[in-house]
Amino acid sequence: MAEIEYPLARPFFSESSRNAICEAIDGILTSGRLMLGPYARKLEQGMAEAIGVPHAVSVNSCTTALTIALQYYGVKGGEVLVPSGSFVTDVSAVLFAGAKPVLVDMDPESLSFDLEDLARKITDKTKAIIWVHLTGTISPEYRQILDLARNAGLPVIEDAAQAHGSTADGAVAGSIGDVGCFSFYPTKVMTCGTGGLLTTRDEKLKRYAEEMRMFGKDSETGDVKNLGN
């Protein structure tokens, strides 16, 4: 059997995948519905089922998913804890939401929070924690991370941009915290060129995310009631 090289620096699509994608794109172009149609719903339903949560909302990027989650939890004017080993958008999303990012030291073994520094950085100003699954690795100390957050009454926002399908003790990334944020950027595990997705068990957050991705329009009245994304 001939060896096939799959370069890590770029996405790879087999010939059959390319043909199926092109056929689907042609169907979208002829349908007159270019966004939030059946393919978006299929993606949302499939991701929700795979992750084990009732709700998934597709958005234009993981950064937008992070920002929507932070806005929902009302972090404006407060502080959000972010691991120092992460990507720039974990900081910029906090700034977009009107809060101050506070960097927490990284444990080189777990690729996640240093638990002592995480506990030390939690104050009465802290409004949320962004927990990054760097390189798709879920910290083996995830229970301690969740306990620290729960004891402080803080929502945990999983940045699962690199963690599609990652698990820890059977728990799937995007279902462990209060909300999961995924990326479909070309360098990620799954890609559709770009895009993002938010996963949650919270019905109110699901509705809020759906409204915010459409300019802040109320889903029932059509009135713009928030500054949407």
C-alpha cells in the first residue's frame, strides 16, 4: 500500500469529500438560503449529540462564542481568569465583553491552570473563568478546577477550539463546564473554512446566543434589544 502524507500545516480533504462538499455547496447556492439553513441545523444537532448537551449554536468564530458567553454571564466591569498558555482571543474576547483579563500561571504538566495560582487569583472581582483545553488536552485536574469555580460561584467557559472529541473520564470537552466554545478555523481538528460553535445545557444561554448572532434581535418580536455580534 502506498504511503500518503498528510501535511499538518494545511487541511486535507479526500477526493470523495471534495466532491460531496462541492455538491452540497451547489445545493446551497441554488436554494437561495446562504446561512442558518438545514446545514447549520445539522451541524448544531450533530455537535450537541456528540458532546452530550441539549444545545449547540453555530456562530461565525470561536471568539464570538467566547464573547457571547462572557456577555451572557455579565462580566462587564469585573475580571475574568485566563490561562497564560492560551491564544490571544481568550484575552480579546474578555476585553470585547468589557472586563479585565487576569492571567493565571500554567502547569507545564497538565497544560492548564496551576491550581495554586488559580485559587490565589480568584477575588470578589472575578466574574468567570475561561478554561482552555490546549492542544486538545483536558487537564487531569479538571475536578479541582471545577470545584474551585463552583465554590466561588463562577461560571466555567471551556475554550475547546482545539478539543473536538477530547474526553476525560468519559466527559467530553464542551460538556464539562457551563458552556463550550469551538472553532472551525482551518488549523483546527474540524474545519469548514472558518466558523465557531457554542454548546450548553442552559436553555436561556442558547436563546441568548441565537439572538446575539443575529444582531441582538429578539427571536419572537424581531426587535433589536441587545448589541449583537
